[in-house]
Amino acid sequence: MGAMGRPPLNRRLAAFGTTIFAEMSALAVRTGAINLGQGFPDTDGPEEVREAAVRALRDGRGNQYPPGPGVPELRAAVAEHQRRWYGLGFDPDTEVLITAGATEAIAASLLALVEPGDEVIALEPYYDSYAACVAMAGGVRVPVTLRPDGDTFRLDLDELRAAVTDRTRLILLNTPHNPTGTVLTHDELAAVAELAVERDLLVVTDEVYEHLVFGTGHTPLVSYPGMRERTVTISSSGKTFSFTGWKVGWVTGVPELVTAVRSAKQYLTYVSAGPFQYAVAEALALPDAYFHGIRDDLRAKRDLLADGLADAGFHVFRPSGTYFITTDIRPLGETDGFAFCRSLPERCGVVAVPNAVFYDHQDQGSPFVRFAFCKREEILTDAVARLKTLGQG
């Protein structure tokens, strides 16, 4: 068969069409609906951080290629952040890597650490880029499903243990968890750590929502016994500082792991976001009041939207972290999240995302729908008023 006889897109990515976020955002624009689908804030972050980026641009800092691992100021700031919040010590020169957001960090980590045929365990439902990155690395995705338990979702530790085989290379862990809002407990994290040590697995952790935890706070997996040498920790500035378009993320870990990830990363973007790196270095040094303030603001918005969704007839899984609420549409007499989300803008002028897109076992996610609450209070109030009409149709 000639070159044109085969579809243009390679078969590893053939299953991944346009993301659901693009489809739903286009639907929001077309219908004029309130977009609670995609997780981006509708206001910018702190003025002093934005001004720091402008200052860097004007001063000529970062307008040319920054150093491959990231600008020294930001690597030092990331290391200090890990020490300040978690008591973790990382060498900014050998144990910190700056990336084009957490998305590139995940891609580079999987491309670096996974050989074709290696199994990668991920908690299902998962952020859609995980599946695509595992596929691009030639890995085999092994989902372990978080299951509804009352008003939350739980990790079944027996199911996790049973998923590990001789072909398992790493566990891809996301806590606080998108889309369910689950924050893994101390006991769950300890069990994951014990399993990783026992079976000699690597763990890549996506901790981008680390400062958006509404309960007892965030504990990085790397802080558990035996995890230092086997954990790649990923976070980013977008969620914490509400500058999602800047795409500044980072990786921390022992030199061997960070060097491996950098080997892949240098052939993806090479470097990115030069002036923004200097601004994020200043952002990470903001006082505790900033970090507590964004958490408290989002907790209030969570409660506003969660209460409104419950009033509208949804079963609400009130999240312990992130800025997403997962709901069950079955109390509304619905079972198909895709059909529900495609009809919702016409029915009441709100856009949400069907959780089934985050599942390999789509039937497991079919009745669940995700709403984002990282929006202005008046937008959420308007959305709640619109959703109330659902039960009246």
C-alpha cells in the first residue's frame, strides 16, 4: 500500500480525535452558553506577577532562549517552594527541570521512562493527555478505576495491587485528582508507596492542584519512605496563579530521573516561556496569605456551585481539591453524559464536560458530568440560576 493509502494520523494516536474541551468550548461560543466545561479561570492572577512578566520582557530577560533546564531564578524558587511547603530538599541545579506546563512534563516523563510494551497504571478517570502520552511512548495503559463511594470517589487498593504485573514500569498518579476532586488520604498514599517499593516501580505524580486542597492540605508522594529515588514529581504555575496561558511547569526528582526527563524534553519544546519563568519565580515567593486566599476563594465557589447543582437535582460529589465538581445525572432521569452535555447548552445555557472521555471503560463514566468552578462568582450564580430550570423542563 502506498503512502497515501494509509490514514495520515499514526495508529497510536488514531483513537484520539479533537479533545472534548475543543468541542464543548466551540459549543459554548455557538450557543452563548456559560462555559463551565474547560478548567481555566476567567480572571487573571495577581497583578504583581503579571507586572513581573512585563518587567522581564522590558529588561530583556528571557526574550532569547533560556537555559535548557530553566532559568536559575525559577529553579531556585521551585526548590525553595518544595522546602517551604513540604520540607523537601532539592538541588536547583540537578534536581529541578522547567517545562512547558505540566502537560509537557508528563509527556517528557513518559517518553523518557517508558519503553514500548511497558505497562503504565493510571487512576481512571484521567486527564485525557495521559492516555495520549502513554500511547506516544508505546506503553500499554492499565486503568485502575476510582469508584463512587457516597459523596466521594475511592481508590481500591486491592484493585491497584492486582493491576501490577511483571510488565508494569510505572504508576501515573494524580492527586488532587482531576476530574473527581479526590485527594488521596495518607493511608492510600502510604499503600501506593509500599507497593512501588515492593514491586520496584517508578511513579510519576501530577500535583498541579497542590494548593487547591480544601481539607487538610497536600502531601507529596515523594515524602514517603523509599519514594525519593523512584518518584518524578510534577507541578505547574497555571492552576495556582491563574495564568494558564503561560505554560510554566516543573519536574523535581533525583538527578538520574530528572536527567532522563530532560533528555526527552529537550527534543519537544527545547525551552519555552522565557520572560514568564522570571515572573513565576516571583509568584512562588508570594506570602502564605496569597496561597491561602486562592484556596479559600475557590472553596466558597465550590460550595456555591455544589449547592446549586444539588438544588437542580444532580447527585454531587463535593470535591476535596481541584476546581472541578463531578456530578451524577441519573437523579435527573439521564444516563448518557455525552448526550446530556451536548443538549445542556440548548436546554439551559450551560456547558459541562462528560466524564466518560476520561475513562477507558466508558460505561463506568457514562452517568458522570464535570463542571468547573474557577469562574467569577456572578458567572457561577448565573449558571446556578440557569441550571435550576432543568427540573422544570
